[in-house]
Amino acid sequence: MQTTVKKNALVLLSGGLDSATVLAMANEQGFSCYTLGFAYGQRHDSEVRAAQQVAKALGSLEHRVMTLDLAQFGGSALTDKNIDVPQQPSEGIPVTYVPARNTVFLSLALAWAEVLGVCDIFIGVNAVDYSGYPDCRPEFIQAFERLANLATKVGVEGQHITIHAPLIHMSKAQIIQEGTRLGVDYAMTQSCYSADDEGRACGVCDACRLRSEGFKAAGVVDPTHYQESL
């Protein structure tokens, strides 16, 4: 009997609900996955710990956490403690947007992927139930894929690099339903912008609101540990 050789992929894994689902989806598609997370100067490290748990539970070949300090630049409520995390939805791009974050993360993922000989990179961006971030749009993913194939040795030599964004057109409820089907334990994940030292979610920030509404719409029990009831 001929043995099927799995292809490897690299999955950006933040520790949140979306990226955990993407990792499970990549596994189901037959990829063996490396995972990459970032300690980038965000308000809390609970999502970094969550990513480590998710990577282990979902069989990551190797999980790395890269340390950056985007707090040196600030400009976001997630990297500057002088900017309050909003508790109500706002018009336009919210202050939780971290300047160029997904561009930075994908660029570093691209570097490791090229070293690994991996041509498939997965990211959990979503253009439906999201907070208006410009680097979560299909146009951004398409543009970065073009850049990846122009800017790398493997791309120039004819191996096509693909940026997979399987959640891009899914609602939060659809994402949760898909992850539930795939056996993702969402109790391990962390989405909150203002989690406390114990990793409990605030229950009022935009990320918590989207997450909570997603579970309700999906008809799935929300396993999130909240600081206060919603």
C-alpha cells in the first residue's frame, strides 16, 4: 500500500477562537502544521499561553512564540496602556487596531515558512464579523500573496506560495459551528482584549461581544471564563 505523504503548512496561531479553528481546518485538509505565535507587547500574555495549549492539543509539529515589541510604537489600545480599550462599538476603524500587525506577522511567518520549505501559510482573518481592521480584508490577503511570490527565493524559482484565509467570508457563528464539528475545545482559547491575570475575559470589549454573540447565534454553549456575566 502506498503511503500518502502529508504536506506541511504554517499556521499563525494567536490563541484566539479564529486561529484555533483555522489550525483544525488545516489539519482536516491533510496538512501537518507548524504554528507561530507572537508576544508583541500586547496588554496581557494569556493569549500566548492559550496558543501554546491549542498548539499542543491540535498536534502542532512545532510551536514557536516570537517576541516583538510593537508597544514601542504604540498607537493602539492593545499596545499602549494609556489608550483605554473601548467598551462600546465605535464608528470607523477602532483604537484596538494595531498598526500593520497582520503585515508584520505574515512577513515573519513567510520568513520561517521559506526556511521550512513550506508554501502554504494559514491565517484566521475574517471580513464578516470583525472590527473593521483593514488587514482583515480579502484585498489585503490577495495583495500579500502576490508580494510573497515576488519577494522570496522559492517564489522566484517557481514554487507558488499560498496564503490561506479560510474564515474570510464566514460569520463568527459559522466559524464556531465549523470548529465545534472539528472538535476544537474553545475553552482553551482567548479572545479578550482586556483579560485579567487569570485569563478571564472582560465580557464587554468588542472581541468579547463578537465572541459571545457568535456562540449564541451558533447555538453552542459559550465556554469562556468571564470576569462578569454578559
